[in-house]
Amino acid sequence: MDATLSAELERVRQDFRTNLTACTKERFERANIALEEVRTRFFGKKSALQNLLHKLGDLPPDQRKGFGAAVNLLKQEMLRAFEQTQSSLEEQSGAQRLEVERLDSTLPDRPQHLGTLHPTGQVIEEVIAVFGDMGFRAVEGPDVEDDFHNFVALNFPPDHPARQMHDTFYLQGEKRMASEGSSPSSEPWLLRTHTSPVQVRTMLEGDLPIRIIAPGRCYRSDSDQTHTPMFHQVEGLVIDERTHFGHLKSCLSAFVRAFFEQDSVCVRFRPSYFPFTEPSAEMDVACLRKEGALELVAEVSPRSDWLEILGCGMVHPNVLRACNLDPDRYQGFAFGMGVERLAMLKYGIADLRTMFEGDVAWLQHYGFSPLDAPSLLRGLRPQAC
């Protein structure tokens, strides 16, 4: 092999050794970065070894085989040295990290914070207290539901968008048994998208009249600044032989005044559509955005806005039939509200995402004493911790 080529190979070998040795002298925070730079420089697509291989085409045929073999041997030698250095650095950095991050058990413990009740839990307790005073009882149900309780019994058509994978979390597993039932079904389990299945289960029990609220977790495949994959709802249901839409408006208006502890809260009902109610409506409250958070206002002005806080309506006859109730005899109303939205509006929380971060300082600021249960007699809003 030509002496010039041999000298060039030796130059690459010495340059590699110099840079590799320099990596071992770096602190462990910098060593991995330096090692990656060496790998890119000597083994990348534009490395010195690749430049040498590109020269094969310019060499006489009798020198190509020998030069190519020499380059490959050098590459194998460099790779072995690189891997040994990398392994050694990993051991050293682990030892150095243990030394730097060693916990001194003689240091005083950090101060213990008094546990607080999350605003979500606080609002649920407040809602239960308000509706409990109206004669409602709280009922719970499973988070994992079947298609019948979550969709079919609630009058969702087979092609409704809420059934699609991009809205509902479906669980993969064995075939389930039909509701309380007997015959196998190929439909999968799913995480409930609302707490309405609790209403279905209550109506199927047939213990009339019904006056319940159903607080609990819900799940939807949706995540952005104002939506989270897991959230909390409180839904209500009244079924008897004489309830009408006027009772619905009166009940929810009274709830809003009691929950926000303001007799002058401005509300409005707008026509809407839900598969399980007819007629349907949405309830808005007047509010004003102040310093990033929403604040209720007593009078609507050009600066104020409306915020939807719940959906409601008279229970659809198809829902009653699916639950073995005669729609010619029984009727009632249902409603549902998002707990996090109520908490943000009442306690001035500007960002929904902070409610799911588990920040101790945030919980200390917005949390409540778990021993101070809300009641209409003493006031819903206890002292924050």
C-alpha cells in the first residue's frame, strides 16, 4: 500500500484516539455529549473513514484490495475502542451521579403540609349538599360500561359520532355477557363517556318515583386547553307522573343561586339537542373574564359574556321505553354538568390543566379542609386551607 495512504490512515487513528481520550476527562454531564460528537465525526456519513473509502475508486486495481482491508481493520479497531470508552464512561458517570446526588439523612425533613381536599372533590360535595336539600339522593355506578347502558338505552343511533373511536375509549378483551345477562355479546367494553348509564341502571330497577344525582368520572378521547381525557360530571334525573319543564327550570335556577351563593346570578336557557332528551336546552350564566379567570356578574352588560355550565331537557320517550317505563304514564327531566367548569367559575381557576397536575403549592392555595364539610346551614364555601 502506498506510504501516503498509510500515513493518512495513521493520522485518522491518532486523531480518533486524541478525541476519545478527551471525552474521558470531561465531567459526566458533558462526557456523553462529547462522546456523541466523536461518534458523529468518525463514524457518520461524512466521517474521515468514509472519505478514505471514497478514494478507492481513484486507486490502481492492485492497491484497492489492500487499502480497503486496511480501512475496515481500522474501523473495527476504532469501534472496539469507542464501545469500551462508552461502557467505562457509563460506569463512571453512575458513580459520580451517586456521589453528587447522595442524600444526607442528617438533614432536617421538609415541612409536612396539611392534606387538602381538591377543588373537584369540594365542588362535588357542594353539589351533593345543594341537591340533597332538594330531596335528591346520590347514586354511583361503574366506570367501565357496555354499549347498551352507555349508548343504546340513551337513544344514540348506531352511526352517532360519539360511538366512534376518536371520541370513546374502547377496551380490548374477551367477549362480555349481555347486560346482567346471559347471552354472550361481541360488543366491547368501554369507559363511560358520561354518568348517564347510572340513570339507566336506576330506571331499570323500577323503584319509582326517582330523584337522583350521579356524580363520577367520565372519559373521552379529547385533550386540549379546555378538555381532558378524564373529567368529572354530576348528572341528575327526576321521573314521576307529573314533572314538567317548568320544574326543570325552577330546580336548576335554584341550584345555581344556592351553589354560587348569589341570589342575583343571571341565567338563561337556550334550545339545544341531546339524543336522550326532548325538548333539550343548555343553561348559561353571565360572567366576566377578569385577570384570566371567570367571574359571575349580577347584570348583563356589553363587557360580560355567557358561559354554558350544563345541558338539560325532558327525558326522551325512547329512553323511558328502553328502561321498561311507560312514556304515556311517566315523564321527567335530566341534566348534566361538568364539575371542573363549576370549580373554575366559582373559585377563580384560570386554567383547567392545573387541576390535574398534582402541584402541592397549587393544592395548598386552592385546597379545602377535608373536615369542613359543606352544608346549606353553615355555608357551602368553607375556609380554604
